[in-house]
Amino acid sequence: MKITNKTLMLNIEHNVQVGHNGAIEATLVHTAFIYRSEKTKNVECDLDFADVINVKFMGISIEEGYEGIKKFKEGMITLGIDVNKIFDEKASQLITDEEVEKIKEMYTFVC
């Protein structure tokens, strides 16, 4: 066996409140893939907004899992609220360039 490359995968969770007066509480999960580029030899970090868990609406827990979240989102759409858009916008604001640099430093320490 020959290991030719190493990738560090991290899940990063942020507890957020979104919507009118923070009516929706949730944990947004990003997955970070950190690796050394074979071409440039630089440490790179790819971030993906991966999941939404622990959702509450006005303090009431929403059923976990794909079906529970899907049902919640469909119900909100009938009220004219695009929860996907709200979560996507919030997720895009959560991880800064400075944090990405810290994540890359972790790779050099661990790998």
C-alpha cells in the first residue's frame, strides 16, 4: 500500500437564529476538506454547506432527518418563506477567510 495524499475532513457547526426576530433556530453544518495541492504544493481548503440540524421554530423542535426538515420547509413555503434561501444566505456569512487560514494551519500541524 502506498499513501500518495492526505485529506483532513472537518465538520464545522454554527448555532444560528434566522428569520423574523430569530424565529428559526438551527445548527448549520459545513464540511471542510483540507489537502495539499499536488500541482502547487499549497494547502487548500474546500468548504461545503452540508446540513441543517437541530431546527426549532418559535422554540418548538422540528422532526430531525431529511423528511422532518423537508416537511418544515414545505410548510414555510406555503407561508411565503423560503427557508433554503435564508439558511444559504446565513451559511455564506459564517466562515471568514481568517478562519479558513486557521483551518489550513491545522492541516500542517496534523498531517
